[in-house]
Amino acid sequence: MVKPKIPKPTESELAILGILWEKGPCTVRQVNETLSKQQPTGYTTTLKLMQIMAEKGLVVRDQSQRTHVYQAHLPEEQTQNQLLGDLMDKAFGGSAEKLVLRALSAKKISAGELAKIKQMLTEIEGK
């Protein structure tokens, strides 16, 4: 049986997922407090977004307590892989080479980042 694909999160949904990945399970209030530090957001807006995210399957809601607690349905890496695969297919014709070359040329990277990339390439070549 094929598992249904979870829809791609919007920019606002990604901001909420980022908070849940960083902090772990949170209430709407906890998410809203953190989100409001980045951009002014009302509690009801955050609540509605998180309810929609639960309907989409992006988050899981624990309703066992009076205050509902939400957590990301998928790990951060899995969501990133899904988004990256979609971008690679749509914008780069499925070419990992084109995607990586564009990513490396689009923005200046630090020496530390470059060292990590070289290490990763060495590990991939060794496999």
C-alpha cells in the first residue's frame, strides 16, 4: 500500500515546523510566543494555522489534555528531503549536479561550510 504524500508546507507553516523541530512538542501559545519574536503574529492566527496543519497531516495534535500539544509529523530532515527533491525536479530537471552547483554559486559560503562539504563528498566517494 502506498503511503499518502504529505503536502508541502507553506512559508508560514515552515516557520511553525521550525519551532516544533527546535523545541519539540509545544502548545499553540508556546509556538505563538516564539513566532512573535520573529514576526508579529496574533494567537488566533497561529491557532488557525496549526489547526490547518493538523488537517493536512503536517503536525500531530495531542488532545488528551485541556491544552492541546502539537508536534511535527515528520522529522526535519525528511521534510527537507521532500522539499529539495521537489525543487530539484521542478527547477533543475532532476539534476543534483545543477542544484548543487547553483547552491554553491548563489551565496558566499564560509570556510567551515566548505570543509564540511568536502568531507561529505569524500565520504560519498568512499561508499
